[in-house]
Amino acid sequence: MTRIPLRNHAQHIQSDESCAICGDGAQLDFDFSYAFQPIIDIRTRQVFAHEALIRGPGAEPAPSVLERVTPTNRYQFDQACRVRAIKTAAGLGMQSRLSINFLPNAIYRPEVCISTTLRAAQAYGFPIGKIIFETVEGERIDDGKWLAEVFREYQRIGFSTAIDDFGAGYAGLNLLADFQPDIIKLDMGLIRDVDKRKTNRVIAAAVVGICAELGIKVVAEGVETRDELLCLRDIGVELIQGYLLSKPLFEGCMPDADIVLPL
């Protein structure tokens, strides 16, 4: 999908079919649902957020859905994902924040395209202040300044923002210099065996220090062992996501009472 630069968009908006379908949430020819994986604040022993992870309608793995996404339906899929995630979370009575992956290269004009999300939040009674938008895992960000522009608009409206896979490939210090999100998620490649690998530990600690100076929360994702958790706690990471604490819950969410920390 070719994005029209924001500064040139006004003269094209009336003829752009993608903007026309933003308002009515055009139907896809396949169905999907969500699993929700909690992000735990190990300091307060509360669920900080649940990340919405795409699944098939019968809990089939994400690739079974994502393989149906094409350049033609990419925009509709991004819009439908937002609505479905909010509707499902509200139906579960989710009290934590809700983190929704989005496709930055599927967005033309954020202040227009966000209207579907705002309508869904209002319709299902889910506060926009509890919604986090994070860049989708593995999504190539061709224009970091464009992503920063999208994120600023989301923050202006009242959403929180997150950079996923920080330190892997496309999301790194250059992007952080252009824009300071509310949250960054350390890439699981950096987290794996962080207790055993000095280089990983030093880098993770340095990022935590930078984020503390900038007022950015840090999430460690993909935490699988107690030793990784203890190491991350010792370098100042308070928000943990991973199989050690909980696998994704298909059409379910975790109450604070169910949190068990192996500390």
C-alpha cells in the first residue's frame, strides 16, 4: 500500500478509497479473534496491560490469519483489528490497559483513520486512556519520522504509545531520538539468557537507564526463566511479559488475583 505523505494528503483525500472505508469498517472475507497476554508489574503485583494477539476464530495460530492479509485488504484488516480487540476486551470486563498492534505503513492520515477506533471505544465503553498502540512485531518501518508523526497524533488524542522489538532491526535509537513513546518493549532476542550473557545485560541496563531519564516505561518481553526475571528486576525492569508468568489467554484475561511471581 502506497502512503500519501501527510503534507500532500488534503488534495487527495476525497478520491482515496482507503479513507472512504475508514468510516464504515469494510468487512473482510475471513474471521479472526484474539488471545490476550498480560504484562505484569512485578513491583505492584498487578496486571499493567494485556497485549492483544491475533488468533483464528477457533484459537488457530496467528499465521493462519496473517496469511490472508494482502495489500488489497491490509487497511481494512488494520481497522477491523482495532475494533475487534476493543470489543473483545470490553466484553471480558478487562480492567487493565489494552495494547493493540497496528500497521504504521497502512495509515494514511492518523487524525482521520483513528476515527474507527474512537467510535469503537465509545460504543463498547472502553476508556481511550487505557488503550496503547504499539508497532506490530516484524513490521518494517520505512519512515521513522512518519511513525513519530503518527504517534504524536495518537498521544494528542489520549492514547498511549509503544515501540515493540526495541533494539531489533528497524526500531532503535534513531527512532527514539525522533520521538519518545510512553513505552518501549525490549526485544526478546536481547532478553534471552540475559542473566548469562554480559553483553545483553549491559545493553539492557543502558536502555533502562536512558528510558528512566526520558520518562519512558520499559517492558521486557519473552521472559521464560526465573533467572531472566531476577536479572531484569535487578537492572530496574518492572514490567514483564512472557511464558514464565502467563501464556496468551484465548479470549480471556488475567485478574490480579491470579498473578504468581517466582521471585
